[in-house]
Amino acid sequence: MKSRITANIVAFLAILLFSGVASADDKKVYELNLGTVAPPNTPWGKQLKSMKKRIQKASNGRIKVKLFMGSAGGEVSIVRQTKSGQLQAAGVSTASVASIAPEMNVFELPYLFKNSKEADRIIDKHLFNPVRDLLRKYGFEVYVFAENGFRNFATKGKCITKPEDLADIKMRSQESWVHEEMYRALGGNPVRIAVPEVLSAIQSNNVQGFDNTPLFAMAASWQQGIDHWTLSDHIYQPAVIMYNKKWFDSLPKDLQEILLADRQAEADRGRKMVRKLHPKLVKNLGAMKIKVCEMTPAQKAEFKKKTKSVHKMFRKRAGKSGAALLDIVEKNR
């Protein structure tokens, strides 16, 4: 009888103990600080605000989200802060992630994808899992692939319709060796400049152009410094929303599931918003007295031929794991 009472007391105390732990977890509030260079009034900004609302509601306030949009330090700084845990999440282009995980430069290769439909299919069906596993090794947990879009050349004085057009001007390059080598392969003169400094560099004529999407360029007001825009579509640039893995792993499982919920729906939604806006933005460039030129298929083929050497360079510099990602793309085209 005595042993049965003792057993009952132990069981009761265990219930109290574990109930107390669960209750403490239920009440604990976790901060999620997310950095991005995207300004608030963009598709990116709208999507992140929607995510914030969903996460806070689904977690019953147990995750408190703070968005740092238009972050002044640039994307590479955001990635490093996320890696170190100063930020818990980042919404950034794949080029900036490559500053930590060099294999991610595969997404920056010129003429990697023919069109957005091909990019969506290969990224979602064939690349997502390998990239997720890769970035976990670097301390990140990928949530979703988003989109910057197809990059174009923006310049002063002339459109860029043949590689020789880049020879006598300096072009701002994103902080990525792949972007720099692309310009060199085309006979150009790249100058690596962080996002917050680009507009002043163009206006002061330190560079005479840049390449980016109409969406990002106009959100950052870079179009104020140029008078020609070439629809070259030379790089399809995805972006990612990712978490600091150590922070993510410390969360209760139900909160982890909330942070990873609706992955495909979020990817589809983000891409749709960006692509829907593109034709309007190109039209607005013309309304701003910026001459818009469109490369012909033959002109694009010449640029593609010239930049094939960058793909070979990537295979040498990115190692086996980077080459494996490029193999996946080439196999599934």
C-alpha cells in the first residue's frame, strides 16, 4: 500500500513538472528580427509584412517579428548578421548568400535559365532540397525562394546591345565575383559597390551604369542616374528568406512548423507580385524619358557565348558541391 502511494506521488509530481515546462514554453516570447534591403513599398515589402502578420497570429504572439527594411549596411552585411545571430532572419538575393556559401553563386551565372517558367520548375522541383541541405551546413535554415527577377543593363549615354558597348564605361557590380567576371568576360569594367552607395556613385559619375531589375532599381531610385535601359535579361536572380539555424533549432517544434508553413504558396505569391509589376515598371521607365531598348535573340546569343567562360570558372572555384548544383540545372533543362 505504501509503495503504491509513493508511486502515485511520484507520478503526480512528474505531471506537475512536465506541465510546468510546457506552460513555460507556451508563454515564452521569441524575437524574430529580419533584415532586407528591400524598401517597404515593394512586392517584397508587402510579402514580408504579410508573413509577419501570419507568424504572429499563428503563434499567438509567441513570435514577435520586427522587419528592418531598406537596411543601410547592404545585403552582405545582413547575411553576416544573420549568420552571427544578430539578426534571426534575412530576405536577400542569392548573390549575397554566396558571401558565406560560395556554392550559391550558381544562381548568379549569366544565362543559367531560359525563362522564369524554367527557373521555377528547376528551383522548386530539383534545387530546393539540395540548397536547403547545403545552407544548413553554413548555419541557415531556408524558408522559401523568392525573386528579384531578370537583370537588365542600365546606363548613361547608350544602350548595351553588343559586348563592345561595355568597354569604355565603368559598371557597378553587385558584391559577387561572378558578377565581376561576367563583366570582364564581356570586356567591361566592373566596380564592386554595395547597395546603399550605388545611387551616389552613378550621380557622381564614378560609374556610368549598373545592372539590376526594374523593380529593385526603381525602388532604390537608381533610375535617377541613368538615361538608357536595355532589356537584356542576362541573369535570373532568385532571392531567399532564411533563418539563423541555431536560433531556429532552439524553438519549440510547433513554432518551427509555423515559420516553415505555406512554403510553396509564399513562393508562388512572391513571384506573381514581382512579375505582374514588371511591364508597368518598364513602361514607367519610358515615361521618365529613359530610352528602353530590347536585345534581339541574336544579340543575347552573343552575350551568352561570351559569358560561358564564367560557368567553367564557377566549376573550378565552387568545388564539388557547387558543381553538383550546376549539374542539376543542366540535367533538368
